Amino acid sequence: METTTTVNGVAKSKTSDTIPVAAHPLAEDPTDIASNIKYHAQYSPHFSPLKFEPEQAYYAAAESVRDRLIQQWNETYMHYHKVDPKQTYYLSMEFLQGRALTNAIGNLDIQDAYASALNKLGHELEEITEQEKDMALGNGGLGRLASCFLDSMATLNLPAWGYGLRYRYGLFKQRISKAGQEEMAEDWLEKFSPWEVVRHDVVFPVRFFGHVEVLPTGSRKWVGGEVLQALAYDIPIPGYKTKNTNSLRLWEAKASAQDFNLFQFNDGQYQSAADLHARAAQICAVLYPGDATEEGKLLRLKQQFFLCSASLQDIIARFKERKEGTGVGEWSEFPTKVAVQLNDTHPTLAIPELMRLLMDEEGLGWDEAWDVTSKTIAYTNHTVLPEALEKWSQVVMSKLLPRHMEIIEEIDKRFVAMIKSTRPDLESKISDIRILDHNPNKPVVRMANLCVVSGHKVNGVAQLHSDILKAELFADYVSIWPTKFQNKTNGITPRRWLKFCSPELSLIITKWLKTDKWVTNLDLLVGLREFADNPELQAEWDSAKMANKQRLVQYISRVTGESIDPNSLFDIQVKRIHEYKRQLLNILGAVYRYKKLKEMSPEERKTTTPRTIMIGGKAFATYTNAKRIVKLVNDVGAVVNTDPEVNEYLKVVFVPNYNVSVAEVLIPGSELSQHISTAGMEASGTSNMKFALNGCLIIGTLDGANVEIREEVGEENFFLFGATADQVPQLRKDRENGLFKPDPRYEEAKQFIRSKAFGSYDYEPLLDSLEGNSGYGRGDYFLVGHDFPTYIDTQAKVDEAYKDRKKWIKMSILSTAGSGKFSSDRTISQYAKEIWNIEECPVP
């Protein structure tokens, strides 16, 4: 095999030629690994022979790593089968995995060997890893949390599986044009993914529509309608420096050959001939298809049921396989072998589906089935935003899932009867806490209520969020079941979010702590506190941060064409674009800063702290105001960045197509990060943890996990501003009553946008959301105006602090030192002990 690649101008094909083509699936020596990579290029071909450019090298290298993973995967599977421990099944509509190659070779501890092997073949590891496209299976924090959890489950040797859907086109790929955000389909499966293994023997039927038949025995059966097949694709999840390799199982929807109507096709009716195949393709086409139409709502409900039904059939099949000849009496053991966790309300249909499978397929009575279901399922709540608490039309549910609607009605009926007999004091509240909302205009099923009534545990994802759930959203349920509610503060994996994405900083931490054990015991970072004033550590820390900033400078130049100054303060806000996350507050602050710079003399400007403000994130395709915010950021950047008077002191950059791989460059290079949601609205946030872990200081409100981060890193190392969660309701009332007095600086910033300083686009509808005292989409619901003055004042404190380099670096070190609590290893250990009741099961 000839390689045509040149490294530093020298063709490396000579070494490559001396490397034999040979299969070495478990190789650890670089030369053997290089042989195995060549073997895959030749004998697992996906391209024309003789081609071995970076793309081909990536696929061959990935398949070589996969050999090793498959070995560990099979050993793990056999070990769990033999020991038969209780296992957790984590159901989530999203998994935001990011790239797998760097993570796999990092967790397997073979990155140096692979770097050296690829070198022998004329390639650089960095260039090869760049060839991989992020798996487009998620959107925001919810999906990334699920992926961090999978990493921790494997690292902690816990027997646990993830279950999701195999979206072909993801949410969307974001492109920025003159018009603002444009959405294009993701292309991660355009060629293929080397990480997935299709399991042709794992296929389950999933039914939609149809009707319920009552059998002579009195039992009920769901029949008719349309039946699709769910086919399993598995992705290996290796733990860090452990043999345990768990699975993420993704379902693909298929129709079979016999569903293809050959008669119609030959009659020229091509579309109707393949009708079911087309409907199957829709189910896993896109994550969160637009739900403004009735068809969109139906498709989302189909997706949710498809995930729940396939996963539960699989879980039951595995339980029965291990318990050959299970009689009805043994179903009581099911909750001692199976824990199912619902990641938000999207997989709520797991509750009626497990009931249906147990009663209609396995012959259990209601009471036994309910006992098993309620001991098996637990629910994580991720939001207090009313629009995110799912409610499905009873009419749609009855049509699509007639048997499940019957079961939900029965759960609701029994819950209401229980309240009436045991809690007469709550009778007046029944209409709020029951599952079915019988509002004659729009009768709905309230999914969160179904989860709380049916699950054995309910948890929030940060202390403040869990407190709000218990005091407000679920207060009446707490009085019924006081022990059902828990907090599990989110966490992030320190492997992907520090060790692999910031290698220089990781080496420094290991050097000063005299151990690399912090990678799996993040609490050890607290040991950095004693060196925070040490000038030697400060100098090393500063140069590691600068290396990351330089990497970010190159990245920004490559994707936006904008050149940014590595000596300016890098100020970053990256997350889904949403009004409650208040990117609008950030850009209004930037507009105000720009206006003030314009008014200064050249001498005055030289005394300011130069700053590069970077904002990134996707706005949901149908969320108009969020898309206007994206447009505004780009319009402000276009003016500011080309203004020769100020562009040395301020740049505003929108970073397109934010995803995990982009985050892995942005977060290590960041010095200030904005987590500025209206207090009480962000359940937790996890990017705040990633930034803090990387020695980035936070400007933020007392919201979500910010509260706990501030406690851990020390309040003097956190730039706090804004109203607190308990003040928000009163501030909204005051606003409605016309008591809000805007700060003149706030009015100035809005006026500057209205003056068309940033182009002719009509920002009136966006700015209108900040005006008036009440009304739909008006009245500044997210308190941008209220928090603006303290935000500007706190940003001035940031500017001052940044001028004192020694102090800033010390704060940065203390930020990392205080991040130990926010490891997903800690979070998952708590879930394992306090909710799932599972134990580690290390592969020998």
C-alpha cells in the first residue's frame, strides 16, 4: 500500500512500505498496531484500493481500535451473563456522544501507541481524529449528560446499558449566512459509522394504531394497525483503564420485505408500494421533528413509543433468557434484576408499555404488574419550564396507542380513588395532580404526573432545582410520598472534559498532585489549593491556558475567517439558544460596551481590558426569537469586528454549529464563561462545570448548579449578579403592575440597536419581548431589564480583575481545585446506591 501523504514536506511512504499487512486485533506495540491498521485498510475496505489519505486512515484506525473494544465488549457481556447482577437501563431520547476515536484510545490508555503507529504510516493522530464526524444523536445538556453518565457507568464497572434512537440526520447542522441561521441535515451517517455494530438477531415488532380486542378469558389484546421492526445497533462504551465495556443500544425502524407491495409497484404505484418503508424511515430520520403540525406531534409520539417498546421488549427478553422457564410467580424478581431510568419525560410511555407487556403478553394481573412496574422505573426531571413538561392530547394517544390509553386511564382512576380514600385534604387538588387533564377544550395526558405517580424515585439535577421541585412543582406529591424525591446534582466526565481536551493542563495537574489518580477521583483536585499562590505553578498554568487559547485562535480563524487576539480576555457563552438562557442579555451588554468604546478617546481605550466575546449554540428551527438572537449576534459582530477604532479592544464572534467537538476546543481556551439564565429556570447546567474544571471563571446568576459551583470554588472566585430565584415571582408581579424602572444604560443599548447601527434588519419584534408590562411574548418575562445593571457592573469587575494577572491565574487554579464535586463518577455512584441499587461488576 502506497501512502501519498507528506509530513513536513517529506513523504513517509517508505516506512509505511516496510510495515507488513497483518491482523493484530489486540496489538499494543505501535508496529503491530500499524500492521493492523493496514490490514483493515486492505481487508475491510470501504474505498478504492491504493487510497490511504487521512479519511481512509481514520476509518482503518477506528476499525483497529474497534477490534480491541469488541474483545472487551464480549468479555463484559459474558461476565454479566454469568454473574447475573441487577442491571440499569438508561432510556434517553438523546445521547450527545461526540467523537469516539480520541475517547476510546484515551480510555484504553493506548493514545501514544496509536500516535506512533499512525506516524509510521505517514499520518498525524491530530489530523486523523479530525476526520471523524460527531454522532448526531443529541442536542443539548440532556443528551450530553446521558453520554457522560455512560462513560462513568463503564469506568465504575457498573452493569448498565444506554437505550436511544439511531437518528440519521440528527437535529441539524447549523450554517450562518446573511439571513442568520440556516438548518441542514447532519451527515454523520452519509458514509457509515465504524463504531456501531448492527445486531441482526435483535429485532422486535412495534405496533401503532389498531384496536383492543377483549378475549373470551376477559384479558385484552392490542391488534391490527401497522407493525414496524426495531433493529438494534450497538455502540461500545469503554471505561477508563478498566476492561468493562458497556453498550449504547440504538434502535433503527425498519419495514420488512413482505411489507413491500410488488403488485402495486409493477402497476406503477411506486410510492404506495413502499408506503410502510417510508413511514419507518421517518421515525429515526430527525431528532425532535417540528411539532407545530398534527403530523409532527404524531411523529414525536411515535418516536417516543418506538424507543420505549423496543427497549422494554429487549429488557424482558434478556430477563427471561437468564431465567429460563420463568413462571408468573417469578416476575416478582424482575425489579431485583432490572432498573429502568427515564431521562426526562420523553420515555414516559415505558410505564404503560411495561404494564401492557406484563399483563397482555406475560399474563400477570393488574396488581402484580403494577407492583413490578412501580419498583422498576425511576424518573429524572430536567425542567420546571411549563412548555417542556410534556402533555399529549388524549385523542392522539387513544388513536396511536389505544391499549396504552386504557392503561393510563386505569392508573389515573386508581390514583384518584387512593387520594379520595386516604387524603381527603387533597380532594380540592385532584384536578391538578391527577394524570388526565379533562379540560373540555383540550384533554391531555400529563406525562410528568404519570412519572411521579408510577415511579419509585423522582430526582432533580441540582440542589436548587430539586428544592424547587419539592416546594413548588411536585409539592402535593411530596406530602403523599415524602421519601420518593431526591437530588442528584449532575456531573461531567473528567476524561473527555479535562484529560483528553486539555492535555497540557492535565500534565501540570498530575505533576503538582504527584498522581494521575484525579482522573477517576476528581476530589483530589482540592490538593491544588495549597499551590495556588506558587509562582512556578502560576507560570505553568498560564502557559497551558495560552496553548489552549492559541488552538482556539486557529479554530476560529478556520471556521469564521475572523482573527482574534490571544492576549484579549476570552469570554464565551455556548449553549442552546433560548430566551431563558439570556444570550440576549450578553449581546445587549456587548452592544453597550461597543457604544462606550466608540465614545472614548484613543487614550482612554488603551486603559480598557481587550475582550473577545464568543457566542455559540443552535436555535430550534421553529423558535423565531431564538433565531433573531443568532442573527443579532452576527450583525453586531459584522460591525464591531470591522470597526478600526475599536476592534483591537472588542470582537464579537458567533461560533457556528456548536457540538461536542467544538466544545472540546472552546472550553479549554475560555477564561470567562457566561451562565446567566434567569434564576430558577436552568435545572442544573453542565457546561458551567466543564468551564470551571478547565480553570475558567464564571459570571453567572444563582441558578442551577451555579449555586453549588460557587460554594465549591469560593464566592470570591465567582462573578455573581442578578435576582435570586425567590425574588423572581415578585419582580414579575411588579413588572405587571408597572413598577419596573429601567436603567438608562439598558435603554441606551436597546436604542442603539433600534438606530440601525447594526444593519437594516427589523429587530423590533425581538426587542418588543422586553417591552410592555404584560401580554403574550411581552413584559420581559426573563428579567433581562432587571438584571442588566448588575450585569454591567459585574462585567466591569471582571475587566479590573483580569488586569491583575497573578490574581486572575490564582482564581483560575482555585476554580479547577473546587471542581471535584462535579464529576459524573460521583453522580452515578449516588444513582447506583440510592436509586438503582446496583453494584459494580468488574470484568476479571
